[in-house]
Amino acid sequence: MSNYQDFYRHNYQVQRDLGENCAGGCLTYVATPLTQEEKEKKLVLIKEFQFGHSGASWADYEAHQREMQWLQQFEHPGIPSYLDSFETLNGFCLVLEYKQAPSLTEQSYWKPEEVKEIAIAVLEILVYLQQQKPPLIHRALKPENILVEQCWHHPEQSLQDGDLNNNYQLKAYLVDFGQACRANGEADADNAVKATLGFTPPEQLLNQPLTAAYDLYGLGATLICLLTGMKSTEIGKLVNQTYHLQFQHLLPHLSQQFVEWLEKMVAPDLKHRYANAAVAMAALKPISTVKDVTSTEIFSRPLKAKAPLTLVALSALSLVAGIGMNAVTSNSPPLIVHQLKTTRSCPNCYLPDSQLEHAELEGANLKGINLENADLEGANLGDAYMKGANLNGAYLYDADLDGTYLYGANLVGADLTISNLGGAYLKRSDLENAKLYGSYLGGADLGMANLEGADFEGAYLGKANLGGAYLGGANFRDVNLKGANLANANLEGANLEGANLDGANLNGANLNGARLHGTIMPDGTIDFGNSLD
């Protein structure tokens, strides 16, 4: 609490303690400036270096001082702005612009197209750094130091057929400049001990001159983590004796051009790597990320079958492999439905209007499947993999979607009345005008989802994540949102009458015009007003 008093004396009110989120005696806090008008208050990030903290060293102190000096010189939307600094009884504080964006370590699944978008966004930041005189090297490029914000590009437009490309924009931010230095062609053996296996290029370890190609290695390794789903702490397992990253066998679906681009990013020999960020970005932009997928490739992928394949199913698969995709999609839905029910694996299948009521599809691989207007009443889809699925207008009354992976799925107008979505992953999904009367969404992740006009009356969303979601006009009457994360959510015009928001996170949420009569607010008080204007 004494720390908080120190901050208060410097006109900052701590909103949240993020704990020890940076190395070397550094603690982080989210705060608001007391000097700003209430309507203009924006969150800031305070990084406090404590001299007496266990693990703190003089080198760490110098790193924090160095970061402050660098940030004062930068002016780029991809780098959080320096705002202020001050001393406390325990050390000193650096105040930065706060970005409500998670690091790349917090999400395991990324589409190759999204990885390319992230790569270009980070390369644009590196181009800016390399345009400094002399060029600047970040030297700590890894998933932990890249934040990615998923923003609505046109929130007033609904998504079409599950296609998110025109509706979402990925914004990247580069943080932690404590190890940054100038690329002056000289070696820097002094900092080799801070190398991170898999992300630090060999020239750092071998005491060779540092160039603009340095950060490309760390970025390439980061992208490989995103594409393979590998944790940053495990990528060292891919490094062989010649310091090459052996990742190609894990990504057979990527185009040869994209694989070769990644290989050049992480080339151990500096001469074989791209010279700088501008060259790497120019080479990446025209590249297609994935191979062209044919019907034969789709149905020859490994099946995650829970039931043994029958002779009938094997015959069906042989028949499908021998005919064109047009025939499969337009003339043979019963065949594909049979495959789906028998093998529980049907990625990218085209099955609109299918009758799948009470189907047992637990744990099924249904990535990209088209089930538009399908009847899935009472179906068991628990733990199914349905990334990018099209469920527009689907009837999912009383369906079991517990733990189902529905990232980026299209559920526009779907009927999910009294369905079970506990722990479901619905990030960036489109639930516009969906019906969720009495449904269970405890612990579900709806971050950045489009929930405009959705009806949640009587639903349970305790501890659900709705951070950054678009909820304009949604009906949350009598909904239990206790402990839910609604940070930066757009609740303009939403009906929250009688809802329970006790302990919910509403930081940065837009409640303009929201109906709050009888609503239990985050602090436990009851709002007896009508709306917020």
C-alpha cells in the first residue's frame, strides 16, 4: 500500500497490480492519471524498478534506465509512448502508454494469414527502428515482447460467411527496450549472457558485429512458435548442432515460398539472412502462406476418429477421393454426413441444411466446416475443433458445446437456446443476433467477438472473457456476469437490467445508453437508474 501512496503523490491512482511482469526487480501496475478530466482519463502502465527486490542487479537498473532513454526518442504507433518518470522510496518508475493487448504467449492458435499480418506489423516497427541514425536493434524479440490487439475494422458491418479478413485488423506493439543498442558494426560480448535460446542469433553468442539483420532472427523464431503452437520456452528443442531451426516437418501445409522465407529469417549465417526489415517485408508481402488444398488432400489428412472405421466408411472415403470437389459439395451430402458421423472428422466439408440432431460429435475435427442452417438440436459437440466454422442460422437448441474451439466461427442468427458453452473458445467469433436464452457460458472466451443484437436473457456468463467484444444493443437482462471480463467491450445501448456484474472488469468499457436498472455493479452496489448517457 505504501507503493500506492507513492504513486498517489505523483498523481497516479493504481487500478490494478499486474505483479512481477518484467525481469530484474521490476513490478508493473495499471493506473489512471489524477490530473486528467474524468471523461479523458486513459489508462497508463507504470513499471517500477525496486532496488531491494530479490533478483535486482545494477545491470537491471541500467537496462531500465536505457529503456527510458530510448522510449523518449520514439514516436511510432507500434511502440507504447513514454509519458513520465519519477522516483519512489523503493526505486524509480517509468510511466508508459497502456496497451490493452495480450502478448503472443497468450494465444496458441493463429492462422497462417494472421501470422503473416503480425509479421508485417512487426517488420514495420523494425523498419522505423532501423531508420534511426545509427540503426537501433531491439535484441529481445520474442513472443513475450510482442503485444497484438485484435480490433474491429468496420464494427458496424456484420461478418459474411465467417470471413474475418475485412472486419478485423491486427495491431502489433513492440515492448521492453531494456536491451536495445545501436547497430554500429561493433561486437557486444558484454550482453551475451542475456541470450535466449532459439531467439538470439549466433552472432550475439559468437561476439560478432551486430547488424540490422539481428532482430529478424528473433522475429522469425517467434513466427515459427505461432505457426507450430510451440511455447517460446520449448523452441530451443528445434535448434540443431549447426544452430539451424528444424521446423519444416511441423508445417507441411505451408507454401514452399513461405517456408523458404522463414528459413531465410532464421538463417544462422548472417550472410544468408535478409539484410534488414525493409528487405524482409518486401519479400514477404507477395507470398501466399499455404498450399492450394484439393479435395484429395482434405480427405487424406489424419483422422481423429474415436470410433473404428467401418468398411462402409472406408468405401465412402475412397469414393470421395475419386471424384471432384464440385460433385462432393453439390451432389453427395449424405456421403459426407456418413463420413462425419462415422469418423468424427470432416474439415472444410460443405454441409448446409444438414440434419444432425443429437449427433455424437464429441472431439470431432470440424475445422472450417459449413453447417449453415443445419439442424444440430441436442448434438454433442463438446471439445470439437471448429475453428472458422460457418454455423450461420444453425439450430443448436440444447446442444453441448462444452470446451468447443470456435475461434472465428460464424454464428450469425444461430439459435443456441439453453445450450452448454461452458469454457468454449469463441474469440473473434460472430454471434450477431444469435439467440442464447438461458445458455451456459461460464468461463467461455468471447474476446473480440461480435455480439451485436445477441439475446443472452437468463444466460450464465460467470468469469467469461468478453474483453474488447462488440455488444451494441445486446440483451443481457437478468444475466449472471459475475467476475466476467468486459474490459474495453462496447456495450452501447445494451440491456443490462437486473444483470449481475459483481466483480466484473469494466475498465474502458463503453456503457453509453446502456440500460442498468437493477444491475448489480462491479463494486456490489445496485444501480436503480435507467441508462447511462
